[in-house]
Amino acid sequence: MKKLSLTAKIFISMVLGIIAGLLLQGNPDFAVTYIKPLGTIYLNLIKMVVVPVVFLSIMQGIISLQDIRKVGRMGVSTVLYFFVTTAIAITIGLVLANILNVGGGYVLQGGELSYEAAAAPSFIDTIVNIFPSNFFKPMVEANMLQVICISLFFGFGVILAGEKGKVASDWIDSFAEVSFKVMNMIISVSVIGVFALICPVIAQNGPEVLLPLLKVILIAYAAYIFHVLVAYSVSVKCFVGMNPFTFLKGVSQAALFAFSSASSVGTLPFSLAATEKLGARKDVASFVLPLGATINMDGTAIYQGVCAIFIAQIFGVELTLANQLTIILTATLASIGTAGVPGSGMIMLAMVLESVGLPVEGIALVAGIDRILDMGRTAVNIVGDCSCTICIDAMDKKLSAKKAAKAAK
Ligand code: ASP
């Protein structure tokens, strides 16, 4: 018999987790006491490896590109691509949620709301906060934007140091490899982790929590699918000249892994393999993908848009066009600040709600179904990262070919 791939095994374990959760509905304490801790250990391990993987792989990517100007050019195009696709994503989410009246039919029940949100920083503070005043603190606190900032500076430092930077470059190469191996170890226990994460959610909440919120789930998934089919298909066709089906088939394994693990960073080895198979060079992929896994979250932005409209509608708050534009801006920023680990998009939703004065307690309503929404949004996040990688790679190849032709003249 053909050996099952890890992705298939993880998918099966997720289905088994749902079935076990349904069976344990009569006894949710068992699931919470004995099964949930395994999920928590798995989550902790992913969080533990996020900082070294992102820090080292971005530096490794920068160093292997060798040329600061090239990194700068590529960085600017990458971030631009991320911004534009994220803004498109959130717009799709908002339009669908408005047209399909996402909050319609939901009856708000007394006593089901309580959610404590952290205060959201202002726009300027968000920018200032990207630059750390200490080397270690961002690593300890897993402040990913600051971690990225440090890796950019030190990556450039290694290039500028030239011959003297060689030892640092070898160390980074070696430690990056080691942290990927650690990540692979953690991924190999995903079968247990995924089961243990989904089972208590279903056991505690049951299908009852899903039904009234079915509309939110359906609309979010419709927007996820629409965005993947439209935005990414168009971009790979235009920038790479690739058939969208070839692209979607190429990234399907990575998307499926993202779907079951709900972690963009945990999916990095799969997205690296997928983009390389689709023809992207390793140095480009190892620069763009870890960056994308931390700051490019189109699925998360869609989710935040749909939830914001849902919460506004059920609380009877009219959102003006200006409010909706504010949501586009804050959801784009919030998705950048979302770490690529399960559940973080929901925490950042508070920032979006607060920006337009919506009640943050509304998050409590969607918390029960967060895992289901998270799986879809993570898959979209990953497809977005992969599409960006192959587009940036193709653009860079074209540019290099042009330069070579000019030089030959
Ligand atoms: N789980 C998502 C990811 O890793 C982030 C989120 O919660 O939206 O991409």
C-alpha cells in the first residue's frame, strides 16, 4: 500500500479530532483535561521555534542574495505585493459581508459576551514600534516585526562586512539549517497536535455553536475562495505567465498543511518545497516566504473584515464608507502584526474593531468558531505567500535577463 503523506495523515487526524469531539460532547471535561494539554504543548513548540526560524531564515535569504540593492528592490516589491493583495482581500471580505448581510438572522443572547482586549496602538506608534531598542527583548517577547527588523539590519551587516562577515554567514547558514530541522521534528508530531487542538473545541462547543454562526463561516470561506481564485490567479498569470491551475495544484499540499495546522510559520517547509517545485529560486524563496509567513496575511484580513461587519450588524451599528475605509487600513496593519501561529488573527481583530468604535466584546461571539475560520485563513495566507514568491522571482529573472542583454550589447 502506498505510504500516506504527512499532509494526508494530518488531515485524517483533524477529521478524527472532530469525530472524537462530537463523541465527547457529553463529557467535555475529559477532552479539556486530558486532550487539550497535548494541543497546548504542540502550540508551545510551534511558538518556540517561530523566532529562530524567522530570524535566521530571513537573514540567510538576505545574505544569499548578496547585493543590498537587490535585497532593497526585492523587499520593496515584496512589501508592495503584500500590501496590495491584502487590501484587495479585505475589500472582498467587506463587500461580500455587506452584500450577503452577514449578521442578518443572528439573535444576540444576553450574557454571552465578555472579552478583554489589549489596547490598540496608534498608527504612528505601530510604525515606531517596529524598531526595537534592545536586541534580545523582541526575541523573548516574540515581537515578530521587531525580529524582522533586527534580521534585516544584521543581514545587511553581514553583506557589508564582506570577507570578515564570512564566519557569521556560515554560522547563520548552519543555525538556520538546525532550526529547520527542529521545525521538522515539531511538524512530525502535528498528527497528535492537530487532533488535540480541534477535539476539545468541538467537544466544548458542539455543532450548536456553529449553526447560528454558519453564515459567518460560509461568507468568510466564500471570500477566501474568491480571493484565491481571482487575485492570485490573475497575478501568477500576469507576472509569471503561469497557468493558474498549475499554480494552485503546485501549492495544494502546502495549503492543506496550513489548513490543518493553522500556522503559517509551521507551514514554511511546505511552502518552500512548493515554490521551488514551481520554479522559484531558493534564495528568493527563503527571503520572501518567512517574511510573508509573518507579515502577509490576506486570509486573516478577510476574516477581520467579515467579522467586523458581522459584529457591527448584530449590535446595530451603522458603518459609514469612511468607517469601512478605516477597516481596510487597520485590518491591513493588523494582519501585518498577526504572528503566523494559530489563533493570533483573532487577538488582532480587537484592533480593527476599536479603530471604528465597535464593541470588542463581539469577539466572544466568534471565538467559539475561531479554529474553523483560522484553518481557512491560514491556507489563504500561505497561497498568498507562495504567489508572491513566484511573482517576485519571475520579475527578478526578467530584470536580470534584461541587464545581461544590455551588458552584452
Ligand atoms: N493562524 C494564522 C496564520 O498562521 C494567523 C491568524 O490567526 O490569522 O497564518
